[in-house]
Amino acid sequence: MADIIQLLPDHVANQIAAGEVVQRPASVVKELLENAIDAGASTIKLIIKDAGKTLIQVIDNGKGMSVTDARLSFERHATSKIRNAEDLFQLHTKGFRGEALASIAAIAHVELKTKQEQDDVGTSIVIEGSNVVSQDVVVTPKGTSVSVKNLFYNIPARRNFLKSNAVELRHIIDEFHRVALAHCDLGFALYNNGSETFNLPVSNYRQRIVNIFGTKTNEKLVPVEEDTEVLKISGFVGKPEYAKKTRGEQYFFVNNRFIKSAYLNHAIASAFEGLLKSGTHASYFLNLSVDPQTIDINIHPTKTEIKFDDEHTLYALLRSAVKHSLGQFNIAPVLDFERDASLDTPYDLKGKHTSAPTIEIDRTFNPFKDEVEPVQSKSFSSPSSGGASYKKQQTANWESLYVGLESKSNDFETETDFSEVQFESEETNASIFEDDSAVEQVNTTYQLHNKYIVSTIKSGMLLIDQHRAHQRILYEDFLKNITIKEAVSQQLLFPLQLHFSVQEIQILKQLKDDLEHTGFVFSNVLEEAVEITGVPVSVPESEVSIILEQLISDVENEVPDAHFSAADLLAKSMAKSLAIKTGQGLKKDEQEHLVNKLFACKEPNVTPTNKITFITMSVDELDKKFI
Ligand code: ADP
Ligand code: MG
């Protein structure tokens, strides 16, 4: 029997290959934009007509091609980007398969114009369905222009398969965004049917995002930055309250290449856990830089999927970097979306620590009194709060926050910055406030200008802003009290009558329940006055009117919105009024207590209004200053 196997003619082979590379106009856009970037262009123009069905043109000012290269570029497996198999593992270019131009030329009318800087004239080549129609010498600027007309003209089935112009244009714009986001150091423009749709000048990453997605985007972005040996992460995540119903604005770039990864997407989703309204998706724009040797881009013809050597590590690093950023920018407490805002506080304790039903709150200890009073712990459980319970941070417990962060119950373990922070005298610190005699042994704090508390930590030095730190401590205390509704009140000898306007009384009425949970007792609320018979233990009688006035003005200025409950505002306001001020001298034990209380907080690193409470300086950083 005669032999039957034949080699396919080139144009047929190219058409088959084209089916893999070019699914729709947007695929052509991607390939051409990537070629322009690989050619070292600094500005790239994309011109589209009829959603790419009539014309896709990319004009770059890159290095151009010689006559021979121009001709060769349309051959299948013709590439200037890799020479041997080893190069596949060292990729620094977008393309490397040498298939794109050959594939595109097999299924469209293509015109290439290109010129290298040193040449006076350039080359023009016209190819239709893999056949070279003409090749000429032309006058053309430095760089390359590729026009692709009548895509799929010779494959009617594919052409008919294309979606409406609106849909195809959407795909093109998506592709354009991806490339433009991956290269904010290059200028891009997109012209659609003769009008300029995007003009993206060279800028920083934030500006590029804003230029693409609109000025309002700016306020939504939370920066993410992480630099480790295996992975460098930079970019932004969107604040949870701006999360979208669609997955639109989710971008991963690995070594400046847009990729899709369900696995890494999951890492982000889990960093946002508990912060998103169900059915919404966080936006992100994240650039990951890894050693090209540790990834394999070759697994997919369109190269949006990638294989990492060590996915688990990337997952963990990514998740923790994002969590850290959300924590640092105090995004984490914004929790209430659809629940009753009045029930909700950032530290809604429902369902937390259910295995530890005791509540031990030290209500009598006042660190800012002259003498250190013996600590009296009051223990009670809280049946009314339906399993909600709060266990006071044991003094022995807080140190675990500094040491490797083993304490699983602390939600902020990856949000805070002190993973290497270790207190020097853990042993003695552990008992400072239970045992007076220990106080003398501890000598790790120092007050600077009655403003900062300096403390030694294993990695170096800790500098705490006393006023801000105390705000954080009081804020969490008040919130706890409001949530568990068990605050202890201090009876006043004589009822206090305070006068307010009718409108102010309205505001106080709204806050009355929450105020009572912090320890206020209102015996009478009149039209223009209130009578108070009890105040929270921590509030001196002389401050009551100031606190309430401050609170009213806070409410007026910052009407509690959907994200913050009245309880939260109340706690913030009272914390602000009552926090020790800058300029107040603190004794050693008061300083120590402040430090300990701060780090027993859920979010010690910022005040309730988002200002940082402390900074650390490592010995390394200090060493550098002494060079
Ligand atoms: P690949 O990008 O995988 O190498 P292509 O088919 O996309 O394959 O391009 C083939 C070759 O043509 C490239 O390797 C490059 O040398 C050259 N080339 C393509 N586009 C351009 C351009 N815009 N500027 C300069 N050279 C280009
Ligand atoms: Mg290419």
C-alpha cells in the first residue's frame, strides 16, 4: 500500500497554529502590544476599528527590524528572543514562541512597516493569508507599525463566531489595561473608531491605575508592599467597602506579565476574609517579582497561566502581605454591612473565644494613680451576650504576641509589624502588674519629653506615642464594655445636671443606651438638660460635660455611616477625650502598664482614627545611622 502521511503545507499549519494563538481580536492586540514592549518601545499606540474586526494597528517607537528580520518575523518559530532550550527558563521577554506574527498573517491581511534607528529607510511588507503580496522600501519613522485588517477573512466560521462589537471591544480594552498596568513606565494610547479612548502617560503605578479606572479610584487603594528573598510584592488592594459584585478589577502580574491564578486569588480572598459583603470581590493590582527560573510560563499558548515552583510559599506571603496592609491601614474593623449597625462594633465578640467563657476585667486598677493599687480581678460570665465572651489578656499572654506570634487567637497576627519584635525581659515582664515587687526589676521603658515611651525590644527599639497608645487602649476597653453591656458605674454623690440644646439632647437620646453600657447612668432626660447620677469608673466627674460635648460634636461632624456604629463613635470619642495627653509625665510602672496594655490590644499599631501608635527601629537600622 502506498505511503499516506504528508507534511501539511505551511499555510495550513499556520492556520491551525493561529487557532491556538488567536481566538479573537483581543488576542491580536495582546500579541502586538507585547511585541512592541519586547522591542523596547517607550510609547505604544493602539488603533482599533469596529472592535478590531476591521482594523487593529499597533505603532511603537522600539528598535524596529532589518529587512531580513522583517521578512523572517512572519515565519513560524522565527524569534529573536530565545536561542536554545535553556533560555526558556530565563525569560525576560513577553514573546518567545515565534508564532504570533506567522499565525496572525495566516488569517488576516497584515501590513508591517518597520525601521531601525540607524537606517535611512525602512521596510514595508504586505501579507495576506501567509502569502507575501508585496515588499517595499518605505519612509517610516523609527520603530514598527503592524496593521491587521479583516481578521478571520479566510475562516468564515471563526469570523461568524465573534461576539458583538461591544463585547469584542471590551475584551480588547481588558487586554490593553492588563498590558498598560504591567508597564506604567511606558506611555500608551488607545484610539477607537477615530477617537482617543485612553491616553496613559508614563507615571507611577498608582497614577496609572487612576488614569485607567478614574480619579475616584485613588481613595480606594491600599498599598501592599513586601520584599522577601523569594518574592517581591508591590501594588494595591481595594478597600473592602469598595468591593464589587464582579471580578473585574483583579490583576496579578508576575514579572510584568498578567497572569490568572485561582490559587493566588484565593490567597487574597482569604486575606479579606470577614471583611467583604458576601458575593462581592475585592479589587487588587499586584505585581509579583520572582526569579524567572522559578516559574514556567510555557504551559499555555496564550501564556496567562503560569506554574510556580513553590506555590505554597507564594500563597502564604501574599496572604500575609495583604492582611498586613489591611491591618496597617485599619481597614480590618469595618465590618458591618447588612447587620443591625447598633449591634455591631468592630469587636463584636459574638462567636469569638467560645471555649473561654470567663470574663475577667480589672475595673479598679488605675495605672495613672500615684500608687499602684493591688489588682482586683472581677470575674463574671456573661450569659446575656449569648456566648459572647471576652477573656482579659493575661499578662503572661501578651508576650506571646512578640515571640513568633504563636498565639492563634490573635486575629492580627499577620497584620502587625512586630513579627521580629521580642521583649527583652519576658520573664520579669510576665508578672509586673500582678505583683508589685516585680515593678522595680523592670527597667525597659523610658519617657521622652513627656510624649514618647521608649522601650527596648529584642530586635532593637520601640517608640510609642503615649497619647495615641492610650487612645487605642481606651477605645478597645470602651467597645468591650459596650458590647458586653456590663460596665461598672461609679455613683455620683449629687446628681449632675448638664444643659444642652434641644438638638443636642436628640443626639444624646440616640446614644443613651450605648452610653449606659459604658457606665453612665441617666436619671432624667429633659427637653434641654440631662441629669446624670453615675459615670464610668474611668471618667472623673469634672470631665463629664467635656466628654459629652465632644461626643455630640463628633456625632454631628461624623454622622455614623453604614460602616461605623454609634458604639464605635462613642468609644472613639471617649477615648480621645480621656487619653493621657502629651506633656503628662508617667511613672515607670505607668509606662510599663501602657506598653503592656497597648500590645494586649487587638490592633495596637494604630489609633482608632488610623494614626500609628508606635514605631520600631531595629539594631540594623540604628547601626546604619552610625556608619
Ligand atoms: P515572538 O514574539 O514569540 O518572538 P512573534 O511572531 O511575535 O514571535 O515575532 C517574531 C519576531 O519578530 C520577534 O522575535 C521579533 O524579533 C520580531 N518583532 C515582532 N514584532 C516586533 C516589533 N514590534 N518590533 C521589533 N521587532 C519585532
Ligand atoms: Mg510576539
